[in-house]
Amino acid sequence: MMDPDDKQVLLMLAWLFLQHGQTAKAAALCEEIHDQEPDNTVAAAILASIYLQNAEPQKALDVLSAVTFPPEMQRAGVLLEGQALVAQGHLAEANAKWQHYLTNKHV
């Protein structure tokens, strides 16, 4: 089991790797966290972003479906899921999810 502080450092490193175009390194770190803690929303969001960059929308959806984003991250989850659905040609479903989020978000 990974120590919470270690996990935080790995997530920060993954984000930095992602920001500097080192997606393979970012993915490896997030996959390790995701394997140990499938409901980690930060790791899921980073992985989904990487999968979308790599034109793998189904993998992004698979990762996103395993997590429930807290209120402060719901917008990110909806946007990532929407991007994946659009990439698969499911425009109406992506729009419906976004409209549902807008209708039900807590301001």
C-alpha cells in the first residue's frame, strides 16, 4: 500500500511530466496509483487526459467510469468524459451529459 504523501508526490510528478510532454512517464506513475487505488480521481483524470491525447477514448471512458468525482472536480470529469464521447462520435450523449451537469451543478 502506498503512503498518502508518496502518492501525492507521484501525482505531482505525473502532472509535471504531462505538462512537459512526457506522457509515457506520467501514464506509468498514474497507472501504478490507479492499479492500487482505482477510485483516485486525480490519477483517473490524468490518465484519461493522456488516453485522449493518444486517441484512445474508450480507455479514457473506462478509467473515468471507475471513479466518482467530488464536487470540486465534477466539471473536469464531465469535460473529459465529453471529450471521449465526442472522439467516439457520440455527440448527443456528450451534450446530454454536459447539459445534465449544468442543470444539476451546485453553485
